[in-house]
Amino acid sequence: MHDKQIDQRRIELGEFLQAIRKRGTPEAFGFPSGTRRRTNGLRREEIAQLANISATWYTWIEQGRDVNMSADTLLRLAQALKLTRTERAYLFDLAGRRDPQGYIQEEDLASTTLTTLLKNIKVPAYILGRTWNILAWNQEATNLFGHWLAPETDSIAPNLLRLVFMHPNAKSFVVNWETRSKRLVAEFRADCRSRLEEPELQSLVAELSKTSTDFDLFWKQHDVLERQGGLREFNHNRLGMLAYQQVTMRPVDQEQLKLVMLSPAKNASG
């Protein structure tokens, strides 16, 4: 990152903290409002006290100076300022640090709005969760994937990676299986890059690595690719060769989920 970009991030970080500080009310943070306060919000000294850092050092941060902030310091600042999840992520991003508690798991459920939307989509569509469990799908997806979408148990949803690497007919069903599956692993690694320590994710990777030599090989290559659309082809046992253009979207209010849609395309190969 260029020096100018780093300087701008420091300035933005300082202005962000200043705005949050001035927005707060002393009473909400355990301080008396008093009559001697010349400005709204909290004093810098009060934030420093709450975060257990030097008032001078905190002032330098607000001024955009070149100070080294550890993840622990940022964590204390986030807690002191009572930041929301989005504000906290913004703080750590501006500081170029990783949130040590950023892996706290969100509820991995498709909302009623999303599942209702699925029913109104007239092409195969499904919703992927945090570890790529297939949480919901429409009838068109059932027609395409058939028994692939049968739940693994009454309480466990089917998982896209398990299907591609462990289902007995995956290599014949997915056209260009090796290319597609290798890319899938690279996309999965990129998608999970900020939460590789999550127990559920680690358990899935361990299971797949143990049962699939292909997955184990691809995972150890550490390729990372952003999830992309494009041609997806399937060799259906009843309908023959089918081709689709894939489109993936993320709901704003549940960014850990993905809505995947497959729009029919002209048959192609390669």
C-alpha cells in the first residue's frame, strides 16, 4: 500500500473515532454530564481511561499520527466505544488489523424472505451458508440436482463441498470435474480467509481432507480465487447435457449467505 493511502487511512481512522466519541453521551459510559463540558460527547481522556491507554497516545490516534496499534488496543477501543459489529469491522479495516474476535459466528439460517424469494425464481437457485451448507433451494434446483439435495440427516443440510468431493457420481455429473472442483476449493478458501479458525470450518476441512485425496491436494495448494459466475455444465442422467450461466449474490442483511442462480445457457464444453 502506498504511503499516501496509509496516511489517508490514518486520517479516516482518527476522524471515525472522533465522530463516534462526540456522538456518545457521558451518562451512557458512566460519566457525569456536568455543566463544564464545552462540547457534546465524551472527552478524549475518558475514552483513553475506558480503553486503558494513554490519553496522549489516544490523541495522536485521533490526529492521524503514525502510531502502531495492536489488535488488542483496537479491541479495547471497540469495547470502550461500544461499537456495533459493522463499526468494529470498519475500525479494524482502517487500522489494517485482524479482529481477534471477528470469527464470532452469525446465525446460519436462510430468512423467510429469502426462502420465499427462492420459490418465485424460475431457474435453479439455492442458498449457501457460511461453510457452504445448502440451506434452501427451489423446485427447479431439485429437478436439476435430484437426490444430491437430500439432507444428510434430519438436522444436517447437504454441503456443496461434500457433494462435489464425496458423492459417488459427482465426477460424471459435473462436466470438467477436476477444473471445477479445484476452482471451488480456491473459492472456498478465499471466502473463508478471515475465519479459518472456526471449529465448524476446521472440522469440515479435516473431514474432506481425510476422505478425499483430491480435496486434500487442492486445499494444500493454497490457491485463492474470488467466487465468479460463468458457464456451469452438468451431465444429467435423464435430461442429458445441461448448461447454465451462474450468478451469485449476497443479501445485504446476511452477508455470510450466498444466493446462487443458474440461468439456462446454450450447451457448450471446455
